[in-house]
Amino acid sequence: MESMVIEKSSENTGRIAELLLSKKVGALPCDTIYGLSAVVSEETAERIYDIKNRSQSKSFITLMTLSQLRTAGLDVPEILFDVWPAPLTAILNGNDGKTHAVRVPSDSFVLSIMEKSGPIYSTSVNISGEKSLLTFDDVYAAFSGKLDFIVKAEVSGTSASTMIDMTSKPYKVIRHGSFDPSAITG
């Protein structure tokens, strides 16, 4: 069965949030590139690992709003509140003793969805180890039938978010991407 195609529009944010809350996995355009997305749960994580053929030793980025970030139980350096929302992923220490990769995207469409769905996983749309897919046509061709839905949109970004490990100082850039890390790393 083919994946449901949903147009990117503010009218569809509630519908997409409902799909996510019912543990569906889809492809969402964001401020960087398309992402495989689902609400944060063990069940959806398993499904994304299967879809991507990805090792379970690699975790996913969790996207959230600023208000969700404030209550997430994470050790968030104050400087992040000055730069987020942005295409910057921070690896942070959690109150649970684990590290978490977190991002507050600067995409009003995705933020609107998350206000209704809560935090969501996001990982590049590709088979693990292969090139990230950047257009709706490419995502649809490769993943229709594997995903529950794909949001149709033009994505302006061509690179993933910058990733910085902020679990200890000095902070370390793990991946260069769409965000200039010099404001954080000096």
C-alpha cells in the first residue's frame, strides 16, 4: 500500500499531529532537510530502525518546542535559549543519566505540529549509510509503502543540522551543518 501524501499547510498540522499520536511514522519537511519522524516511544523507535535499516546503537534526534525543552529533564546550557530555534542539535545530559540529542527547529510548521503531538523523533530520510533524500519526489520514490505518510513540500535546506556535544566543556562540534557553531564553541 502506498503512503498517504499530505500537503504542507497550516490546515493539516492537526491531522499530522493525530497521525503521530496514533504512532504513525512519516516524513516531515523541516528547516534543514526531510526527516523520518514519529512521536517519542519505544514502539516508533523500533519501526524507524527497521525502516532505515539502522543499528540500534545509534539514537535519534528529538525535536521539541522551547516550552517542551524547559520541562524535558535535561541539563540545558543557558546559551541554547539564546540561539534556539535554529538548525542546531545539542547533545545534552539528562536527569535519567543518559545523553540526548535535542533540537528546537526554526520551522513554524513543525513547531505547530509538536505543540499538538509533543516531542518527535527525527532522523534523515535514507537507508542508514546512504545519502539523505532532499526532495519530496525522492522521498516518495524510495519510501512510499514503508511510511504511513509523507508531507509534500519544498525543503529549503540541503544539509543537516550542526551537532554539538554539550555534555562537558569545552563543547565539541560532532557534525558541521546548517548552523555556525562559533557562537557557542568560541
